[in-house]
Amino acid sequence: MRSQIEGSQAVARAVTLCRPQVIAAYPISPQTHIVESLSDRVRTGELAGCEYMLVESEFGAMSACIGASAAGVRTYTATSSQGLLFMAEALFNASGIGLPIVMTVANRAIGAPINIWNDHSDSMAMRDSGWIQLFAESNQEAVDLHVQAFRLAESLSVPVMVCMDGFILTHAFEEVDLPDQAQVDAFLAPFVPQQQLDPDEPVTIGAMVGPEAFAEVKYLMHAKQMTALDEIPEIAADFRRAFGRDSGGLLKTYRLDDAETVVVALGSVLGTIEDVVDSMRDAGVPIGVLGITCFRPWPAAEVRAALAHARRVVVVEKAFAVGAGGIVGQNTRDATRDLPLVVLDVVAGLGGRPVTRASLRGLLDDVVEDRLDPTRLHFLDLDLALVERELERSRHGRRPGPHAEHMLRDLGTVASGAFD
Amino acid sequence: MAFQEIKLYQTGTFVVGNRLLDPEQRTVQARTGRSNSLTSGHRACQGCGEALGARYVLDAAMRATDGKLVAVNSTGCLEVFSTPYPESSWQLPWLHSLFGNGPAVASGVAAALRASGRDDIRVVGQAGDGGTVDIGFGALSGMFERNDDVLFVCYDNEGYMNTGVQRSGATPPAAVTATTKAVGPEPGNVFGQGKSVPLIAMAHEIPYVATATVADLHDLEHKVERAMSFRGARYLHVFVPCPLGWRAASADTIRLARLAKESGVFPVFEAEAGEVTAVSRIRRQVPVEDYLRPQGRYAHLFGDHPRPDIVARIQARADRNIARFGLLPEGDE
């Protein structure tokens, strides 16, 4: 059924249709509307047979999910930003045990400085946590990915994060085709774990493993997650058959045929990039887009195949590794290391800065003219004057103290305190 | 009070002599049908109080629930010595996740059982004092506040023994640990404000809170049974001497637990809905020195440079417990 609906409400409806039996929730923006809506749905009986736990922290939320999943029920939570990092230890634990927990990450920047707006620093920081990471481009895809995520998680016994851009998607009202219960029930069988905490068949879960087998356990984790590269396209194909639309999969390509320049990106910014690419195509520029839907496991072979005919690739990503560079860029270079192409790293949209068509057009014009230095990390729309002033100050004597102090004063965002 | 303290004892101890009791009055541990939830072959140290405590508690809980029990374990000695790959000493469904999340994991298990219509299966969470009073404290308080249907058991050996005997929030004043050595002007752990999780648990007004020691098996088993008769959040704090961490003889585990209670160092009581309902009175009071002397962690108080001033401060704390909980034998007050 098509509805004009807020992204968070749509996701909450999709999760409801998946019939989770335990939801553990802790509020953090911009994920809050999802768990608020789920609370309503449990209280009104729309989501029947579900225990909704109001826990004391995100660490508690993931921990409760771990306990519930090990006890054999379908389990869900949602978080963002600092909350995801506060869960970090439990994320590795959930994947290490192999618990098929599904979690929405409403992507938001990581502080300091504290910032509630969108970027991908949170889920990127957890890219090595052993969770599958799927990135939604639109609210429709966010809805569809949740339905697929439960099936994927339970098929492989691996936890899955569905990442959707905070505010940009979670708080946006747009048309979404919501599946009905019968469709979802037909697509997603009830959860039947191979083992669970059961007094009739007692098992020890979470035992200590020493040097004699730890590497083997980790190898098997990796092997299992890599099978998701086969599983995800199959689930997406099944989804297309059942629901009549394309959603999910590993990658999405846009006007890639004959493209000499390819923009690689994740999440909602893909739509804007596609608009810019359309206008450049109109101007005769051979340019296309490669959207990464599945970032973990990293579909290296598929990325390589998609970029096999490109001359230059620009990765536009909403996070970076401080002191190293692009994250998706690094993975892309690794996937294409035997190809004769240049991979450029561009950081954009940090802390909620809008990624506009105008800025992207300027960037991509520079890219197709080979005006970007491939040895450097680039930042879209960086206030160079502001940064330069601060760098100049530090040249005249460093002093220990908060990074942003001077810059915030320059911008007039600090209400009090004179600046010399 | 449903529980009648049985005042039989063997010569030289206050241990209740099982053999003198009618079979139905004997402890769960004395019964042939005990579940051996934590079975033999594990790798605990000789004389480990926590191993005893865990077996006593879980066997009693298994009996109280007719074997319908799930255990959740925080990281610590108990988890390490019981599950070295590929072995397990657990004969009940058992889950270990992390150090600081035991109560939240246990709450999740309870929620899942309720969602599955299996709330006949009960949940016990267990951790050492580090996992309970320090790193797992937020999760524990949350579990209490929500009144989740979990019995959480703290096996308190007063320090981080698994990592090599460091100070925890439950380490008593003056005790030597690897991070509070007997050096400097204030040897051993500082005299802080203390952190009584049983009292904090009571402040949450949860249905049932109790303390116990491994020295009084009847009392401990009674409290587990009592705890399992309630629904909602329950807390049991069990005093478990650690021969390794306390530098005490392995044979002295039970004796030290008894002396902790008989000196007033460790008050043994029960509380329901925030009110103390029963205390285990001291049978024959001993000075704290009797409890401190056998432990190497207090050796600096009695050596070539004795510190009677510090012993007096510890005595004052015990006296405060005695007065606060009314621990003296009846007629002595």
C-alpha cells in the first residue's frame, strides 16, 4: 500500500510486519521516532507477542538483544552515533556468537564536537564489528532492506545493520509502498534457531576459546559472512519476485555503460549524485554512478567488475579515517588494484553539511578534467579560509587545548568569551 | 519466617551437621539428586569460594524450579574456569556475553522466554563483584528498576581476582591488592565510603534482596529458594573468600566466610520490597582481628610494624554493621 509517510514510521511499520519478539530500545536522535513508533505498535497490539524493553543504555539494548536472541527469538533494536559506539563491545559479541539480530542505524556523526546531524562516521567506525552493513538509498529501500535483513540474518546466523541517513531519510516524508502482512509472512519464515538456551537441551554459549581454536572461529565468521555475497543477491531476487520491485542487492549501477568516470557512494546522497550525473550526461560527459548497498561484507569482485571499464573513480563518502583517508575509497582501491584507474577520495556531508547538486557538479567537473590530486584526501565544500586561519595560528605557537575553540569563535558560534 | 535456623553444629565449627538431620531437612547439596549444575573437572583454584557459591546457588535454584533454569554469566573467574574450550562444566543452559552486561543479557533472556510463552523457565544472572558492583552496575540498576524477572547473584570475593587481584569497588579498606599495595602512608585499599549493592538494591524496592556466605549452606539455599518464590528482580549477594586473592589457606575458605559473619564484617540479612525482614545473628562474636589475621592481604597490619589504629577502624566498621542490622545474639542487645 502506498503511503505518504515519515521514514521512521515506515521502518517501524516494516519492522512490525517482521514480527520481532523482543525489541530493546534506548533513545538517541535521530533514531528515536522508530522506537517511539514501535512502542505504540506494541502497546496497541498491532505488534502482538512482542516484549518491548526500555533499557538503561545502548550497551544494555544490544546486551538484551544478545540474551533474547540466544534464547531463540527474533530480536530488533535501533540506534545512532554515540549509541552505536556505546554498543561497540556488544556488537562484536553478537557477531562473534553468531546471533541474527537486526538493527537500524540512523546514521549520525560522532563527536566531539557533539553533532546530531547525518554522516556515516558511526557505522563506518563499526565496519569491522562482524555485522553485515546494508545502506539504504531511500525510505522505500530502508523498508525493503529491513524485511530482507531479517531473512539474511537468520539464514546465515549473522547480525545485520540496516543503515539509513539520519534526518535525511528518517525524518523525511515521502511516498513509500508498504508491504502487507501476508506478503511479509510469505517472504520471512518464523525464526527457528539451530540451538538456543533450553533446559531440555542445555548448551554452553559464549565459552572461552584460547589460541588453539580462536583463529579458526574467526576464520569461520569471515567465511560465513562472505557467503552473504551470494545470499544477498538471491534474497533480493526473491524479494523482486514477491514484492515486484528492485531493492537491496550488493550494488546498484546507474548509467555505468561506457562511463569513463564513476562516482561511488552510499546512502541517500546517491539520488543527488544521480541528478548531477544526468545533467553531465546531457552535456555529453561519459559518467555514471556505483552505489554500494552492501558495504560489509565488501563485494570486492562485484565492485571490480562494475569499475572494470572506468578510467577514474571518485568515492564520495560521509566519513573518513582520521590520519589515513577515505574508508570506502581504500576498499575501492583494494578491489581495483590491478585495474588501470585512479581512485579519488572525497569526504562530503560531514556532520550534516548538505551535499548540494552545485557542489557535486563543481567537484565532478574537476574530476573529469583531472584537476584533483589523487594523492590527497579531498573535502567537499571545506571552509578553507577558516581552516587556514587556524593552521596559521598554530604555526605561531601550538598550545594544548580544544581543537575547535578558535574556529568556533571565528564563526561566532560561541556566545561568550572574547577572542584576542 | 518460614525458615527455621537449625542450631546443630559439629565440634569446633558452627556448620550444621547434615547427618543429624532428617533427610528432608538436609541441604540440596547433601541430596543424591542434586543437579551438579557446575559439575566437577573445572579449573577453579583449590578452595575457591566462588565455585562453591555458584554450585550451591544454582543447584538450589535448579531444585526450586524443577530444572527449568537458564544461567547468564558475566566475564570473570567463574566464566573462565568453567568453560575452557572445548570443555564446559555447566549442566544447565548457560550464556556468557561480556563483563559489564550480565544483568541486561539476563533481562533479554527473560523477555524472550516471556515472549515465547515459556516463563516457566527462570533466569539467574551471575557475576563476581567486579561485574556486579562496578562495570555491570548500570545494567544491574536498570534490571532492578524495570523489575525484570531475574535473580542476579553476586559472588563477592572483594576484588578483580581473574585479572590478577586488583581493587574493585567491593574491596574492603586496608586490603592489599595489586593496585593497592602495602606501600606509602596509607597501606592497602583506602577507607572510602563503601558501596553496599545489597542496600542499593533495596533502595530500588525490588521484591527480594539477601546476603549470604558460603559458610552457611542451609541459609544460602533457603535464600535461593525464597528468591525463586518471587517474580521480578531479585538480588543475592554471596560472600565467597578467595584463597589466591586474599593470600589465605585453601582450607580456610569456609572458616573465613564464617568469621566475616561472626565478626560483623559481613552482615547477613534478607529484605523484601526495600525493608529488612530478617538478619542472621552472630552466634559467638569475634573481634575483626580473628578474621583479618589469617589473610595475607592484611599482613601489613600485624607484622613488624603493626597498625592497631587501622584494625580499630575496621573494627569500628564491623561495629557499625552490628548496630545497624542488629546482629548481636538475642539477649545481648
